[in-house]
Amino acid sequence: MGNLRTRVIAWFARRYLARAQKKGFDLARMPIPEAALMPLKRDGLDPVADLGQMRERTPIGKLPIGFGINLWLVSGHEEAKAVLSDAKAFSNDFANLAGAGATVQQDPGGLGFADPPVHTRLRKLLTPEFTMRRLARLTPGIKEIIEQRLDAMAASAGPVDLVQEFALPIPSLVICELLGVPYEDREAFQHLAMARFDLFGGAGASLGAISESLEYLLGVVRKERENPGDGLLGMIIKEHGDEVDDRELAGLADGVLTGGFETTASMLALGALVLLQDEEMFRRVHDDDDAINGFVEEVLRYLTVVQVAFPRFAREDIEVGGVRIAKGDVVIVSLSGANRDPALGLDLERVDSTRVPTSHLAFGHGVHRCIGAELARMELRAAYPALVRRFPRLRLAKPADELAFRKVSIVYGVESLPVLTS
């Protein structure tokens, strides 16, 4: 695997499978078959054709990992919902990924790698902070952040990279607002957020970004302990005190960063690309306030930037969609595949902003559904109209077929998006 991007994604795949290692058998040295990386590949904005063909043949099928490991890919919509909603039969626990020798320091914490009852307790801490009533306090700040980024774009001469100038800064600064990160720390916070983004994109990233992020967030948590503010961390400390320790809080904050930054950044960039390639859609979002909700829901489904859900590990023998999955098998749910399943609607290979919103799985499903879904929607609904209304002549500065997309990626995205604003 010649480039860093492929090596990083392969590393994650191997970590997913590390639980199956036996003494003297080093899976980390084994190559991952190319076919097993298929769910992480795309053709432009679309999943590769092989994914749809596999879903048509069998919505639950094996991927060729070898080494005696059963790795199932779920790409059917109903089958995906069945797996994602069954926390009793399937485990997300971090120990499954890292093996019995994993240490507390290696566990990133947060919700994604936790099972009930730990997951239930942690999610209850966060849920009140993600209600629409609580999130509404962020609306003025989100609008101000967007306007500041548009001002910066307007002041730039020549082509502007929409990824660097618009898509990346907006969610990182919104998360600063959400967590209550001190204003003077925002530059450092953005650095950490972008390092995490690079981790999945392969742009010179370092795996050390995870531990660096956790150490930084531990410092933020300790400051909040001394003087709790009105952000997410401060409110949890005020309401729950010592019920939650510093590392758990840092893990939750890191989960918010991981789940709410790179995914929203990718959506902002790729959604803008969709608009720039469809004049009618661009005009509709520009002219009609009511059009934005339908557009956001459709691009969430169509793009599905989080391509696969956290891996699940079967706790017991179980049958899903007529397929028997054995205890100990690994199950990967293709969210991008499920969101193109004809069972969900008609003509789903095409983006249609007038489509009645579907029950898409862009935010997952079940107890592990993304807790920040409504915050992401708020950002997207505010950013797209503001962008096209400030720059009604916005257009690509290079042909779309010359854009560089991530080759193999858990979170799909475009490396840069040069545009002309006038």
C-alpha cells in the first residue's frame, strides 16, 4: 500500500481485526485484500459500482479478509437498520478492536466504542446539551462564524479554496462554541481539529493527533472544573459534578470533535460541489428559503460522507435478513450502500433536492445514532444559503474531473475545492 492514505485506512482495518490475533500471528504485518477496502472507495461522489452490485446480489455478504476471520458487509437498508438497532446482539466495545491487552490510555473514550450500560450513562450526560432548545443558543454564533468566513473569502484575490476557507473553519469554531473552549485557545483547538481531519484524509497526518487531542481536552476539562462555563463541558460539570471523571469528559469532548468536525466539513465542501454542478439546484437554494431543508436531507443521503458505521462484533449467533452470523464475527454496515438501496425509494443514484426526505442512515441508527445530528443540520442549513447568496456567481475554478478526492476513506471528502467568487 504505497501511499499514506491507504496505510492509515489499512491500519484502522487491522485494528478492527486485532482481537483475532493469536500468539505468534501478527495480523498487522498481513496485507489487507483490495476487495475488502471496496466499501471505502468511490467514483467521484458515488459509491463504486461494485457496492451496488454486491447489495443487489446479497444485502449481507462476506468480504475476503482471510486469516479465518468472518467479516460481513451489510449494504441493504433494512438489514443495516436491523444490525445498527440491535445493541444486545452486537457489541461496539473498544476492547473488541484493540484486544484484551488494550490499556485505558489507548481507549479514545466517547460513545462510539462503548456498549450499554456504559454507553447509556454517557449518552444521558450529553443528550440534554443536544436538544433543540439548548442548541438554539448557538444560532447567532453559527451565523457570525459563517459571515466571517464569507468576508475572508470575499477579501481573497483569485481562486479561493472552499475547503480551507469555508468548510474546515466553520465546524471547528462551532464546536469551540459548543464545548465552551476559551476564545484564546481557539487557534490551538483548530489545529487539533484539522490534524484529526488529516488523519482520515491522509494529508501528512499523524496517528499521534488522537493522544494530543485527548491531552489538550483534559486540560480544558480541568479548567472547566475550576470555573464551569455555559458550554457543554461546563454544563455537564455543573449538573453532574464528580459523577463523571475528567477522562470520561475529555473522551466525550473528543467524540464530539471527531463526529462533528470532519463529517460536517466534508458535507459543507461536497454539498457545495453538488450545488456548483447543478444550476437549477443552486438557484433554488439561492431564491427559496423553504428549499434548504429538502436540499440538506437529500445531500446527506446522497453523499453519506461517513461511509461505514463503527464495526460491530456479534455477541451471539444471530440471523439477519436470512443470513446466519456467528458469535465473534465482525460486521461492517455500509451507510453509503444502504442509502442507495432501491428499497428506500426510486432513482436514488441521482441527487434530487425536491425528493420527499427519506429515512436515510447518514447519521446512523439506533442507540449509536449520531447525537450531534441536529447541530450538523443547523450548520448546513445556515451555510449553504449564505454561501450562494453572498456569491451568486460562485463557480469552480477548475474542471470537476480534476478535483482530488480521498481514495480510500472512512469519511469521504475532497482535498481542495478551488472556486471563483466573482
